[in-house]
Amino acid sequence: MDFSPSRRRLPLILELTPLIDVVFLLLIFFMVSTTFVNEPAGLQVELPRSENRELIPEGSDVSLVLLADGQIELEGEAVPLEELKASLARIARDEPSTVVVLRADTKLEHGRVVQVMDLVRTLGLTHFAIATDAAGSTP
């Protein structure tokens, strides 16, 4: 019986498949567990800087009402979106310092309010006031 090591050695084969599997699992783990910080793109609204309520002077504001069913009223008259664009463009051209007083129903979708605010800002009217009920009042 010959117990001496054989002269023929098989080449050493390093299996990389398990190593690659572990690397990809770690990569997937870190990709899923990482939180991504996205800066929200918001509308810049110019608000008055005051400790107290500030009344808007008569005649320098435009009332824009957004109803719960999505209808829009400009100065008490129901208007479609295209007519609203034309009316606000005329107001922006004639009186660019006009304050747009936005009265939105609480049941209205947030997206609709942002859409109208974006439209108003795009047309050049940058002064907004958002109307609310006083705290503790009943509707």
C-alpha cells in the first residue's frame, strides 16, 4: 500500500457563485433599506407677515371658490377652467398686485387646490390668501 501523496494534484477551483450570491443579496438589502430623501416641489405662496389678522383692502382682491364637487366660482359666478384662465390672465395684466382669496371646501381633493393655485401663479398672480373659518366657529 502506497500512502505517499500522489504527484498529480488537481488544480484548486474556487467557486465564486456563492460569493456573488451573497454580494447581490447585500446589494439588494441596502437598496431596499435605504431611505431616499426627496425635496417636495411646493408652490411658493407669499403670505403676510403679521402677528394679528390682516384685512385685505376692499377692491384689491378676487374671490376664487372651489366647491366640493370640483366646480370653480370666480367672484360668485361658476366658470369652467378655460374661462378661469382667461379671466385671471386679464386680471393679472390689469392689476398684477391683486390678492387671490382662495376659499376651498374641506371635502375637495388636495390635488385640485394645488392645480388651481399653480394655474393662478403661472398666470402671474403671486399674492394668495387662503380663507378659513375662525377656530371654534360652527359652519
